[in-house]
Amino acid sequence: QVQLVESGGGLVQPGGSLRLSCVVSGSIFSDYTMRWYRQAPGKQRELVASMTHNDNTIYADSVKGRFTISRDNAKNTLYLQMNSLKPEDTAVYYCHQDQILRIYWGQGTQVTVSS
């Protein structure tokens, strides 16, 4: 079965950086669009960044210029480099694989930006 496991979250001060990772097993990682979503308390889950199988990317306006999505197909791993973090980036971050007819989610990793 397909499994997505995120890691790399934590507590960071405003202006700091974190790199999230998502290791995927049970699917041909390189074939599919991968995405990062986040959900803050009391808010709907929102798309943060997306990368297609051929490396086209999309970013939410709120993270453009600060976050970078990347993938290592040899390691079946998706990354999210987050720089210049702000308190409003605080959320649970989820990895997502889009197989069109089916989608898969990771369990999430908490990111807290606070002084």
C-alpha cells in the first residue's frame, strides 16, 4: 500500500528556516504530482506548493519567494524548504500524492513559528 511519511517539523523563531521531508513507499514516486498542504487551527487545509512529475511547480501567493518544493526521485522523497518563516506559517503540514483516480496523504508534521 502507498505510504507517505513526513518529517522535519518543529519549533522555529520568526525569520528562521526548516526543511520538511516526505518519504513515499508503495508507488512509482516519479510518475505523480506531489503537493504540500497545510492546516492551521480553525482553518481549512490549503495548498502550499505543488510539483508535477516533470518538475513544474506552483506556489501559494503567501509563500512565493520563501518556500521551495523539490523532489529526489532516486530517494522517493519530496522536500519543502521553508525560509523567512512567519508566525502565520504555523500549521500542520501534509504531504499529498495525486494519482488522479486516487489520492494519498501523510500523517502531517507540526510547524510552529514563535518567539
